[in-house]
Amino acid sequence: MTKYLFPSFLTTGLVLGLIVLSCSSCEKKDSLEDPPQEETPDLTHLPLGDPLILRRDQGDKNPLLQHLWLCGVPQNGAGNDDASDWTNADGTWDYTRKPQVGGNVVWISEFEVTLDGNGNRIITGNALPSHPTGVFPITPGSLPYKYDGNPNIITAHDVLYILPAIPEIAPKPSCVTFGPSGISLSGSAIYHGASTLGNDAAAHEMLDRFGGHTDGTETYHYHFPAQDLQDHIHPHTSGHSALMGYMLDGFGIYGPYGEQGELLTSKDLDECHGHTHPVLWDGQMIELYHYHWTYDFPYNIGCFKGTPQ
């Protein structure tokens, strides 16, 4: 609040009048400067992604809007295939009712992104997240274990990606393979939206509060843009979401808010789950294709728009 110095000869009433006027003007100023409130998602009614998974190995030759185009699924897949306890009568699922893997395990994360001056982006690290995770393997007897007895631990892995500093759109999109589809700025892998059973991984599998878990390769990875993950990388207040990572074709992936700060869904994006407009890229605003995390399936990537590593 603005401070005023009053001469000693002013009366008490005059002083009180000036203070009231000062406070009134401050309240008006503060109200004008309040940041706009960001739109929040309805996490209680999310579309189930099971029928939105396409498989090239089963004859799906092209990607489709709001779908995930997989090359195929691994043999002997594992995980949870029953989401009925948090599925609504209309077929949507409720993130707030789904069990979450508890715990607060801290890791020593290594992660670095550099430009080599020859048109390449070099990403190195150990694949461990710069935030805590839940306890994996999932604890026997816990509620998440009732649905998903994930027996896998989290271990470090050497990360080395050499990606184009300014990626280009490929003549044709590519289907998405299993394993990492990208890497988060937290240092850990981003996986696409399907489990090895070929269902919606975020809706079925047990994840921690950062939207991640581990698998048979002992790699911690994300399937869902949990609020804790977003806030850890860059809390959003208004405008376009900040960069959250890089997909393996070199294009960036940003949070779920668009150019005007609007909350995006898959229907706002193309078949690969991205679009083109000016974004902040290595400190400059440039016109560039990019992906977005969204709260609805396929969550992060529908197909590779560029050429994956």
C-alpha cells in the first residue's frame, strides 16, 4: 500500500480521511492486477482410451484424430485390465477415484540438454526423475496392489539422444513403438498412452502422484500429465503452457494450455496430437510444430509427426 507522510499540524480526521482514500485506491489497483484464473479440467469424467487405440500390425494403416496409432504391442503384456471400480456409467473414467501408488522415494537425477552448434540437440542423463516417486514394486496388501501387482523396480539407465535442434515435419507420420516416446525435463521417459495389454495405460495401470510408474525394463516413465508433474517442471498461471520435454522426433511437448491460455483437448490438435504456431524454443519465439500433453487420451502423442530417433 502507498505510504504517506503527514505534517504534524494535520488533524486526526484529515489523516483518517487520507488513509481511507489511499486504501480504497489500493483495492481497485489490486483487483485490476489479479491474474486470470486458469481453466481446470474435469478429472471425474475422462474418455476411456481403449477404443481409440489403432494398431498397424492389425491393419490400421493410418493415424486418426484423437487416436493413438501403435505399430503393435509386445508379446506377454502385463498390467491391469479392470478399471470398473472407477469407470462411470457413461463409460468415462474418474481419475480422482482411481487408486494411486503412495510413497516418497527420492532419486539422484542426472539430466542435461545442450546444443552442439551443428544443428543437434544432445540430451544426456540417467533416466531417474528429479522428483520423488511412489514405492515400486507396488507394496503387497496396498490398495493399488489389488489391481496391479507391478513387481518391477526403478533403476538408472544411460540416456543419449541426438535430436535435430530445429526438427522438421516428415513426409508421412510414423506409428508409435513401445518404450520411450520422449523424455521429460524431469529427466525421465515419456511413454505413449497405451499399456502392453493394449488398453488405456493412464486409466488402467497404477501410477503415482506424478503420473508415472515403472515397467519390465525398470524404467520410470509417465503416462498422464499429473498436476504434480506439471508444477514440478513449471507451474502454469496464464497463457501458453511451458515446455515439458522432447519427443523422439525432436519436437517439443508442452503442457495442456494453448496460445490464449485455453485448456486444450485432443479435438483441438491433429492426428499426432500437436499443431503449429509460434512457441518459445531455445529462448526465441519461432513458428514450429509441437505436441501437447492433454488430460484426455492419447494424452501426449498420437503418432510421430517428424522422424523419430
